[in-house]
Amino acid sequence: MSDGLAGNEYHFYHVVHDSPWLDGESEYSILNEGLPYWFNGLVPLAYGLNDTGLMLQVNDACDYIISHQQNDSWLGPEAPGDRDLWGRFPFFLGLIQLLEAEPSKATEVIPAMYSFINLMHSMLVDNTGFTEIWGQVRYPDMLISLQWLYENYPGNNTQLLFDTMYLLNERGLDWSNYWTEENFIFVDLDTVQPPITADSPQFPFTHGVNAVQGLKAGAAIYRFTGNETLLQNNRNGVNWTFSYHGDPAGSLIGDERESSMAANRGSELCTAVETMYSLSYLYETLGDMDFADRCELAAFNALPVSITSNHWGRQYLALASEPFAGQLTSPNPFWNVGDFGIIYGLEPNYPCCTVNMPQGLPKFLSASFVRVGEDGIGHSLLGPAQVSTNTSSNTPVAITCDTNYPFSPLLNYNVTSSAPFTLCLRVPSWYVPASSYVSINDNGTENSLSPDPHTGMTSIALPAGNSTVTYYLDATIQVVPRANSTVAIYHGALLYALDVGQTIATLPPDLYNVTYVDNSTNVDKYPYNVSSPELPPEAHDFAFTNTTPWNIAIDTSTLRFYTTANNTANEPALPNPIFDYGAPPTYITAKGCQVDWPLYNGLPAPLPQLPDGVNYRNCTGNVTDLVLRPYGSLKVHMAELPTVDLSLN
């Protein structure tokens, strides 16, 4: 990431380099959200990698913005008549991460934050601050920052913080009310009458990115109100959102607005990273193991499939059934996404994903460990990571996890503590109890796992000093029914998709250049200034095309899992990048055949539901050997597949 777009946008990308937040002229929206999105992701990337160059970018931007705070305490470039609070929400999330990583910044940053909060409070009292819907539905992000200040730098501002939280809740839209059987939309939104448009009252709740950012609303509000009735509605919201509108990779189907469960409808990259953040927050706050399972699913599948392996290109939308990723011809299947929506590049379709995608993995890493009770540290989001911290009872602990997870079932821990403490390891819901285990200090004893039924954590009491822990999570192939009589195939935390081969065409970057209205002047503005720096040679568009048939049905009885890794303590490091074509060591074989499956508006059509009593499709071609690979490594793929029974064909 640091060598790709995320680490280089500050030097060349107009939305960041020439942002109005830094006295520039380039922005794609009146909301001025571009630089705050970037800042929110670059802070955890810079400090997670301990990268001096990236930390310099973060501090340069922060110092400029804080030193140019307006006389009335507003942060950002807007004049008083054009101010919308929304862009401050991701900026504040970046600031609180910066203060956690570099407390020495508090002297300059904390006074600026409180000055702005006083102004925000007065704006909310005056019923101003939301010129658009976005802040009204995404206000839980600011609640999180205010609560962090209360817990870490309250000063004499406790009443201000609580009053502002209550005002945001009052001015914001009511997520808890939407997550009720009376109001939630359980059906294909394309079938709702009258149609749901951008002006419909349901639209703020059904916009894809809004829907997943809102998932943390009940938990965030509960933390300052103590209203436990919000929590069941919040849990319903998560369950219903993914059950009725989720894609198989762990994200939400929403090509701007939610639609159907059809595999030719898209999931936005911004939706993937916001899904990960909301679910990690929910697990930290409420502890339901389902939240962590879903977060990992999005992190290891929905996120990498939308980013090229060198991190210099990204999609706007990813589709579960995507045998080609290039420019489409109108009309396309999407609700409100252009014909460049599935191509890879610098800013295809809309720039928001370019500046928002950096938060995905760095925030996942920073949320990997949690405190559990008084004397426990838990590894909540699994993967290679390390932490040095204290338990709630103030015991210093250092933990390093060496692993190739999710491509390996083995996680090796080296632990140092100054006193006895409890190491807690999250056990995913897909684990195989009979063949999963934990072993301490290589003593030869394989202890079965005893996950807590709520959190999924298995607890290991460790003595003071140095300890080693071997954690083995066995998995089996899972076949999960999807819409239109199709299935998705999983092994562990990874979704597997049909490998349809690929060719790559390198294209000139097609820059987004759609005007928006500047409210202060009522003049159309272009999103970038022609004086912005030249693009680096790595910044291309990329089109991917399949080389083998995609209209395939599989016989699920023939699925077999394989790995080229040895799954031992001395297994070699994974290839880097790992989410590249052919790089992962795991794959699944199967047998299948071609079936009748037409195109619709340039992409595979939704297959008709099979009639009652009919369970399989009919072959239109010969039986063939198939290979399924980790979804994130296949930029063209088929992840929702119809089924056949080859014994009948």
C-alpha cells in the first residue's frame, strides 16, 4: 500500500495534493471530503508501518490545517454560508488516531478540536451544519471521536461533549427506527413502488455506503445514552443488511443505492472499507463474534478484489459475477454508476474510493487486538500482527503473531508479559472443533478450543515471562446458497471463485471531470486544477478480460481443497503481493460444464430461479475440470455459480 496510490497521493493526486484544505483548488464535490478521507486512512497506514515518509505527509497536512483554522474556529476551506459538517467527521477520526500514535501532538491539536466542537455545537443549536444528507446519516463517526475525547482528553469539556453528542443524535436520521420490520426494506429495491430515487425518504438509509456506515449507530448512541433497546435493533440492522442485500464477499450490494441480490450488481469499494470499520467497531463495543467474522470476510475478499495487486489501480464497483472488467456500453445494469464503474484505475467513475480505500487494511490492523476484562488481551481480527500494550489491570504485554492466515490454518504467537495474564484468541464460527487446537510452549499437548458463545474468544492463561502459543484453525469447504439458485464456495475466511483466466490491457487514465455547483458563487466547478502535477507512470487504467468460458455450473460433490503450503511453523513467507493472479497457495478443484447463461447489458444476466422440485441446471457442453481460487486474487471471476448433478447429465 505504501508503494502504491495510498502512499503517493499526497505528492501527485489533485484531490489531495491540490486540496482546498491545503489552499489548493481541486475537489470533486461541494462536500470537500477528499482530503479528510485520505487523512483518515493515511494516519493508521503511516504509524502502522512506522514509515517516516508517510508520517511526514500526515504531519504536514495536520500542521497546515490546524495552523489555518479560521477565526471562528471552523476547520476546512468553506466560507460561513457553505459549511457542511460531514467532511469534518473523517478528519476527526484521523486526528484521534494521530493522537493515539503521537501524543505529543495533543498540545496543538486538542485545543483546535475543542474550538471546532464549540462552533459545531452552536451550529447544531441553530439548526445549521447539514446542507446535504450525508452528515445526517453518518454522524456516528463524529460520535466516536467525541467519545474518544471524553475518555482521553476531557479537560473541562464533559458537558460540551455530551450536549454535542445529543444534538448530533437529534439532528441525525434515526437508524434504529429504520431497523424495524415496519421500515426496513427486505425486498429487491428495484421492485419497490413508487421507485426509490435520490429524493425518496428511504434513500439516505439505502445508499450503499450510508447503509454500512450507519451500522455502528446503535452502539455509538448506546455508549452515551445507556439505551439498551437500541442494541437489538442494531443487531437486526447488521443481520438484515447482509442477509437481504449482502454480497458473498462480505460487503453490501449497492451500485450507489441498494438493489437486488443479483450477482451482476455491484459493491462499491468505499462500501467495503466502511463495512470493515463499522464491524470492527461493533465487535469492540458489543463483542458479538458474528461482527468479527463478517469483518474478516470483507477484509480478505471484498477489499482485495477491487484493488490491483500493485495498489496503483482500484475499481469503483466489484461484482460477484465479473468475467470481464472494462468499459461497459450503456445501458449498464447499475442503478447510478457509469460505464467505467468496473474498470481498474486511478479514479474510474468517481474519485471517493481513491481517497477512502487507504483506511481499509490499516484500520483492520489497528483493531486487531482488544482488551478483555481486567487481565486479558485478545487477538480479535486474525492475521499477522504485533502489539505492545497493557492489560486493564496495567500488566505490560507484548504479542507477536506470525502467520500466513487466512491462507494457512496456523498462527504462531510469541508472548512476553511481566505478570500472569490471559491471552484470548478469537475462534471463527467456521472452525472445525475436532481438528482445531491450541498448544502452549511446544509441550506436545493439543488442547481443544473452548470459545465463549458470545465473543468467540478462547482463553489461555499464561505465566509471567516468555511463552509461545501455537493456534491451529482447521476448516472445511462450505457451500452457501445464494440468489437465483446459485451457490458461493468458502474455505475458512476466504471466498473462492471460478478462475476464468485473464488478460490485462493497460490504458491511459480516464480522469473524472464532472462539474459540481459551487454554492458560494453558483458557478460550475471542475474537480481538478490544470496546474496539478503530472501523473506518475504507474497511474494507468487497467482492463481485464477472461480467457476461458465463464458460463459454468459446478457439481458441488466434486469440490476438493488443496494447498501448496506445508502449514508448519517453518512454512515460507507468502508471495508479495499475495492477492495477485496465481499467487495464493490454496485452491479448490471441481468438475462442471457450460450452461445456458446469457449476457444482460454487457454482464452475465441474473439466472432464473429454478422451479420447485428442480435442483440443478442442464449442461450445454462437455464436462470439464475447474479450478477455484481465492476471490481477492481474481480481478475477473465467477463467485456465484449455478449447480449441476453430473451423474444426471
